[in-house]
Amino acid sequence: MVPLWMYLLVAAGLFSIGMYGVLARRNAIAILMSIELMLNAANINLVAFWRYNQPAHVSGQVFAAFVFVVAAAEVAVGLALIINIYRQRRSVVADDVDLLKW
């Protein structure tokens, strides 16, 4: 049996890589991918704590499925926005997006 701290270490590593990607990248698609890494780290934590606390109930799996649904909706909306911005500006660099300025 794999101990809980190993799952938490993997999740912390994934979350750290995702946070670095969000803060350091300029490409909007890379930022979305980094957010997905962070959500997957949260899923690992949810399932790991569910497994070690209450394996008889399916609450951890339900929460993980809910996070997957939210992540899919986030990607759909985010990619739609990025495609629309690319069509207008011909760039996906996050610093170039100043659509609220006239």
C-alpha cells in the first residue's frame, strides 16, 4: 500500500509546476494547460484523502468527477475566448490582451 504522503508529494509537485506555468508563461494556451495541471493535483488530493479516510463512501470520487466537469467547462470557455482573441488580434500572448481599453 502506498502511503498518503507520497500522493501528497506528487500532488504538491504537480501543483507547483502548474503554478510556475501560470506565473511564468505568456502564451494563453500554456496558461490553460498549467491550470489543468493544478486541477489534476487537486483531484489527486481528493482521491488520496478519500482513500485513506472513508473508502466505504464514494464522496472523494464524486468530488473528483465534479472537478473534471468544471475543468472541461473551463477549457471549453477558455479556448473559445482564446480563439476569438486570436481572430481579432492575431496573437495569443496574454500581455497583448487589452480588450477593455479603447
